[in-house]
Amino acid sequence: MSQLVLTPREIVSDLDRYIVGQQAAKRAVAIALRTRWRRQQLPEELRREVTPANLILIGPTGVGKTEIARRLARLASAPFVKVEASKFTEVGYVGRDVDSIVRDLVEAAIGMVRSERSERVKVAAHRAAEDRLLDLLLPGQAGTDREESRRALRRMLRERQLEDREVEVEVAETRMPSINLFGGQGMETLEMNLRDALGGAFQKRERRRMSVAQARAVLEAEEVERLVDRGEVEREAVSRAQESGIVFLDEIDKIAGRGQTGSGPDVSREGVQRDLLPLVEGTTVTTRYGAVSTDHVLFIAAGAFHVSKPSDLIPELQGRFPVRVQLEALSEGDLLRILTEPEHALLKQHMALLATEGVELEVAPEASAELARIAAELNRSGENIGARRLTTVMERVLEDTSFSASERRGTRVVLDAAGVRAALAPLLGREDLARYIL
């Protein structure tokens, strides 16, 4: 497992490349991440006692709560899973149980570790697949002439001269019968285990004709699977999920009790909180890869808390989220910075997308300012959806350009403030239509 060596200041600086503002939230998650690294430096006995300081990010939608958590996980190369807490409102009656959060986290870790291991054996897998392709293209006994032919074919393969030639490849096919188990919590785990146990019984190899290009991809995938030790991948993934996993619990305000007692939805919300509590406190969950402890998983909760407040959560759950950070609503200036400053800013994305069609998009500074102004005004007059309003406005302004881009190869499109206003005027002139479409 790779260790984080960045300081909190460096973590914030890296987050600044993608996320505008919200310095308090960035500082809080940077400290949490650095504390995780500090814990790894402690003696074993003390290390077991140090638990994560989980966070609650409080702020309206579209201000960067999810993006901060996602970028943090990517920066730390940590397994990450996002889940809406409100999806468990009817837990026990329908839907998945809360333990599925941990199973999803382990699956994310499995994918991450397998990808890393696959990258390490990529060259060896490519060579092995190339040798198997040569055997398919040139079957027969060994000999001097055959070796010379193999060398010539290998050169042609590497120069991609044989991509369309067909070969017959033996591929593994798994045809599993449908397994549907209906019941309460834990049934999904039983279903997955049954599929794993029975998978080999329904696997057979079939011969198929395909092009060399297709065969290369199939054979390389098989060689990667052969070279990567599945057991090692699973052991490392479980360890990484336990030691560096990050769970983002969104919409946690939707399960707050709002200070009411009685029956109905409030009981269901409190039930979800009590189901989540063992995970956050630290428990062991059985997965298809073995037992997984959540003692040192970092939980980052988020919610708008327009109606409820963090103190409406049950006291036990409140105590497991000691760090609370208030995120600021986005101003017009923030929206302008989001359009232009981040490494993969929205304007840069649209320029790159149109460039694939051979269309050069140039956005004047006053056009960017007008886009930000209109987005801010729409957020004020209607539902405040934060930075997501920029995407709505941008798509509307560039609708005609995107539609005709394939017919305008080699052209240059200049977007100015007048063009922005002209594209949005029919909608902005009617408040009811603007609220419906923008």
C-alpha cells in the first residue's frame, strides 16, 4: 500500500488545482488524510487505538462537497465509495443493507489493486500474447525456416500489418444460470458467493474466429489474468480498504430526525442512523473476500441541512463525526473562477470536445463573465444548485455549435457576451420557462 507523503499544505494546494474556494473544508480533509499517515508511523499497540476523526461537510448542493472527497481519495490512491444515506431509509423492508457499503468499498479496492498489478505485468502479457498469436498464424513443427517466418511475422505484427487477418482463438465462456434470491439483509452476499462457487462448473472453452486485432486484446487479457495472482490482489485490497478506505455518505441530513418523535418516516430515518452507527464506530463485515474491519475507514458525511441540523442526528452518531465544516455558497466571482481556473475547467472541456471535430472554440473574457453572472442570477431567483448551473447554461449557449460541429470542420467559433445573451434571451425573458429549462 502506497503511503501519503504530502503535507497538509501540499494537499490543499493539489485540491486547489481542481476545486475553487472552500479552504476550510480543504484544510479539514487535508488534516484527516495526514493524520492517517501519522498513524501508520506509530507503534503497533498505539496504532490500533487511534481512530479517524470523521467529518461532516455542511453546505448547499453544487458547492464541491463530493468533489473534495473524490479528489482527496484520488490524491491518496485510496479506495473510495459514495453512497446516499437516504437510499437506506427503508432498510429492512426493501433495498440493500448498510453492510453493502463495505462490500462496495472492497470491490473498489479490488479494482484499484488489480489495475495496478495489471500495469506491472503489461509488457510481459503483451509478449506472451504475441507469441500465442504467432503460434496461431504459423502452426507447425520447429525448424530454421519456421523461425525465420516467425521473425518476419513478428515484425509485421508489431507494425500492425496483419490486423485484419482472421485467426481461430480458444476463449473461455461462462454461462451462469440466473440466480435470484429474495429476502432481507445479507442475501446479496449469499448470491455472490453462490455465483463464485458455481462459476467454474459452468465455464467452458470455445473456439472463435476473430481478427488479429481482436485476438490480441483477448489473449493479452488472458495473460494478464494468468500473471496477476488473484489471492495477493484480494489480500492487498482488503488491507487497503481497511487502512485507507474513504466512504462518502451523502444526504446525511435526509436521515436526521428533525427533532421529532413518533411514528412514520422519522422512525425509519432513526433506524438508518442506528444501522449506520456500527459501521462508523468500527465493526467487522463479512465479504466474499473475507472479514473486513471498518475501525480505520474514514467516513466523510455531507448534507445541505436546510431543514434539519447535525444536532438532529442521534447522539451516538454525532459523536462519531467530531469535525464539522461549513461550506460557503458560491458567489458570482466563484462561478467565474470555476469556469476558467481549475485544471479541467468547464470551458476547457468544451474547447477540447469541439476540437475533436476540428472546430476551434474561443471564449472571450466578457463571455465568461456573462455566463457566470447569468448562472448566479438563476441560482438566486430559483433553486440554488451551485456550480451545476454552469453546465446547464453552457450546454444551452453552445447547443447550436455542438449540433453543427461535424459540418464545420476547420472553422473557428468566437463566443462573446452578446452571443451568450442572444442564446439565452428567449428563455430569460420568460421567468416560468427559465425556471423550467435553466
